[in-house]
Amino acid sequence: MKNKFLLLGIAMAALSGCKTASSASSMHLGKVEIRKNISINNELKNDEEFVKTIQPYKQKLDKEMNQKISHTNVDLTKQGDNSNLGNLLADYTFDGADEWAKKNLQKNIDAALINIGGIRTTIGKGDILLKSIFEVMPFENEVIIVKMKGADLQGLFDYYAEHQVNNPVSHLYIETNHGQLTKTLINGKAANPDQDYYIATSDYLALGGDHMKFFSKGQMIPTGIKLRDLFIDYFKKNPEVTAHTDVRLNFIGKK
């Protein structure tokens, strides 16, 4: 299709270039007016009528976004292989997916993982506002449960050994020494190759985002739950956040 458009463009250019002097001279050129660019800055006046129209909606939105939904006594950050915000959101993903799976699949979730790149900012010490969660998770990602054989979990472990990236996990322990796997646990136990495991993640990762191709070997189960909505729900359920800093990704000798 691209080639067709390219050929059409070339043909039109050729036809334009083949015009005779007489046909060219018969063409009428419109008057060209030079306009001054308008700089977008603080000196640009507001459209008062527009501002007046949206003001009630803005006030309602501001009131909703500035409502307190939880509190933290420490800064919640995304730095490090086991960041407190990363661990917290991975745990919330696990808990929310587990609640859904028990109700809809009569199964338990075994582990969860999310990507650190999807956590867009940090949450400072103090009251946690609704708008904070929209800033942390501005995307419309959905929670997906991937059913995988224990034998296929090796792909997940190999991924972390190869990339040694701090994508947060819950109910997983992955230890490497200079890039070589030395210990892997799911729900505190070694994976059983013949057992079915249910891993909660985002649709972005389930579809291979961040090079997580290992998920393609599993069966994807959509939940219809937005990650951000899940996080908001769990922050509201926990008026005082307890941020875990336990070691889940242990990259010994990481460069």
C-alpha cells in the first residue's frame, strides 16, 4: 500500500513538472500574507468566556482529585531493585488479581509482576491524594492473569537473569550471581514443572512488552480491571500505607 502511494506521488510530481509555459502562466497565484507567530506564555490572555464555561467542571474535578485516599510516613520511591513503591504496587496487583481469581476462576494467584517503567513518578511522605495515583499510573492498562506451566516459568526466571531489571514482583524470589541463576522461588517454593501457575500482570507485559516473550507460552485471562483503579481501591482500603522493602530481586554482582 505504501508503494502505491509513493508511485502516485511520483506520478503527480511528474505531471506537475511537465506543464507547459503557457499553462503555467495561466495559473493564478493567490496573495501570500505573512502572519506573526503568537507566543504561548503567561502574557497570553485567557478566553474569559471559555474559562467561565469550564470553571464548574474544573472545580468539581479539582475537588475530586485532591481528596485524601491514604497516608504514608515515608517517601514511596521507585529506585533500586526492591523499591518500596514497586513492591507495594506489585503486592496490590497480586491481592486484587487474587480476589478476582477466587471469585471468577475458583483459583489462587501464585505471583505477580509489573514493569517499573509503568510507574511514572514517586509519592512523597504525607497524605496520598487521588491525583497522586493518576500521576503514578497515567495509563489505561488492564490486569491480565496468565496461566502457565511450571516448566515455562523458566523463561520468566531467565528473563530476569539476562536483563537484571528492577521490574517489581510479588510472591517471587529471583537470585542471580553475576548473571547466573542461583535460586528461584514462587510462593516460597521451587516451581513444579507439571503444575499450573497463575501469574498476574498487565496487558502490556502479557502481550510481550519489555521483551517479556515468555508470557506467550501461557493462556491469557482478562479480568476487565484497570491497574490504576485497582491501586486506588487498595490505597483506600489501607488508610496508612505499609511499604515493604524485603528482597525479592537479588542480583549479586550486578554491574
